[in-house]
Amino acid sequence: MRQFFVRLKSETLASVSRSREEQQSEERAIWKFTWEPPLAAALVLYDWLRKEDGIRVHDGLGLDLLVRAGDDEEAFSTARNLAEGVINLISYSTATACKEAALISRYEIPARIGDTRFTHQLQSPTQLFGDTRPIDREVFARVFSCYDAADMGTKSRLSRAMQWLRKGSMEQNAVDQFMSYWVGLEAVSSLVLEALSIPPTELFPTCSKCKEQITECPECGNTLGRPNEMQGVAELFALNIEGGREAYKRIRSNRGRLFHGGKELTPEFLEAIKGDVPVLRQALSTAIGVCLGLERAEFAKIAAIEPRRAVRPLSFRIKGLLKDFLAPSLDNPGRQPMLENEPSLKYSLTPSGELNIAFEQTVTMRNGSFQPQESEIWGDKHSRAIQ
């Protein structure tokens, strides 16, 4: 296993420094965390400060890590997981919002003085990058008409479900997407029952032996109350989702494990959650369409659309070599190599109306000699950025 340095930043008002005076001090306040083998990792936490007219301004938290990994992508993944755990605790204990840890730079630590690969990443300041998606006016008019014709109670439930669909579409983490889409299904479950015309009497539990429905306690006669409305969602899966009821049972089981936290969230389980996300999204979109009263072909077409999100910014990476480099101690963040004068974004339109995004690579390196070799501009499949 090789050793890597990874620098991350979280935008937050939480601060390591105890006062503004301490922030202005030349001696940087740091906190250090270590993990025993097999992780064998270390993290240094400090205030991320920028100078404005000679004053150090708090701009979030910096997190520098040493991790062991097979390559730089694995190093980033390991570092980010450790950093997010620390940030979660900071956010909870301070009741302060903390954005996710964003990659600033990384490099492989050389065993001795020599050249090493260095990557610097700039996140674009705007969150509206990616190909636009024109609104289909006919589809929108049909959806609007159905919604407008609904009563206030139905509109309220549909609005909540659509808000959860929006939230899930904006989330970047599969667990957050899963939870958003599931809660959306719960919000609209009673409407699904009505839309599918499922009699309430069919929704009570049955005896596992004789299959007789159980609607009241056999001892005291007390009613079991409201039947399980999620049975309508199960029927929705059976009628419209690949995998049918088996897919519903699998996702419901994973939901219980995720929401109630009774078992360890292993990498294998998280991969299963990631695989469930598109199915859940399709199910929630389908449920909304069914409750709106759309025709099957109409809601199926909408549910099949590949999601597009604009909240994932494009990333700009500059890669090159640190020449004759010897890594400094993790305890001294100010000695780490850092690119200054970050690239500036440039926009232009082609004659055909396509938007081009480029950046000017005029940068300087602090604490090292840097030889740029290549640059990238990229995003994810949902922002449709050029890879």
C-alpha cells in the first residue's frame, strides 16, 4: 500500500480557533486525529483562512489527511469518509451547518526527495452547470391540468411527495437519495390506495397458517386500527416496476436496516442501496403519476426519464509534478504545497448556440516547484458535463 496526502475543505462557520484574535495569530491552531491499523490514518483539522485587506477571514475548515491506499482515487475515498465522520460530529456538537468535504488537492508521498504526482481541484462557484433540458409543454400542461383538478387534500399530499422527489434528485449521496425517495412514497401511500382502488379490507395482516385476515385482537376484541397503507405501494410495484413485489420486499428490508440502524452499514449493503436508488425514484415518480390520474403511457414515460441535476458543480483539475519534493509534516498545514491564483472561468457561445466553459491556467505554487502537465473539466452523468 502507498501513502497519500489529501487536502479537503468544508464550508462552515464552525471554527477551531477560540476567538478572532487567535485567528489573526501567525501560529495556526490545529486539532489532530489518528486511526490505528488497519486504517493507519491521520487527520489535521484547522481553520481555512483567506486574507481580505490584510485581515484573515474565516472561510471554513481545512482537513489534511495521511492515508494508505492503492491509488489516488482510493486515497480520496478513504480520506473523505474519515473527514465526513469528523464533520458530522462537529456539525452535531456545535449545531452548525457544515457542507460536505470538497477535494482541494492530493499527492502521493515520495519515500525520499523526488518528483511526485500532484492534483489540484477547483470547484466551480455556480451550481447551474450542465446541459439544459427543455420543458415538454404538452407533458407539463397535462400534469398541471391533473394537479389543478385535484382537491386540496390531494394537492397537499402530492406536493409533499414531489418535494421529496426534488430533494432526492438534488442529493449526491445514495443513502440520502434512498431516504428521500422512500419518505416520498410514504407521503403519497394513502393516495396510491385510492388511485388503485384497493379495498381497505384487503390490507389487514393475515394468519401465516390459515391466511385468515386479522382485524382485531382475539383476546379483547380491540381493533387493529388503520390497515397498512404501504400495501398500496407494494401493489404499485407489482403493476409497474420491474421485479414487482420482490423488488418492493427487498427495498423495504433495506429501508428497515438503514432507518433503524440495527446492523453495520457494510460496503456491500451501501452498494445495494445505490442499486435500489433508481428503482425507488422510478417508483415515486410512478406513484405521483398514478395519483395525478395520468394514463399509464404518460406516467411511464415521465418515470423513465434519466434524472438531471444542476446542483453538482463541474470540477476543474490541474495535474502535474511536484519537482524534487519532500513531504512536510502533517502537523504543519502551512508548509503543504498549495496552488494560488486559481484558474478563472471563461464562457463563450458557438455559432450554433452551444455554451463552452474554459479556464485560464495562470497559477503559482507555494511551498514547492510545480510543473503542470494536463487539465480536466468534468462532472457526473446527471449534470451532463463534458468528461
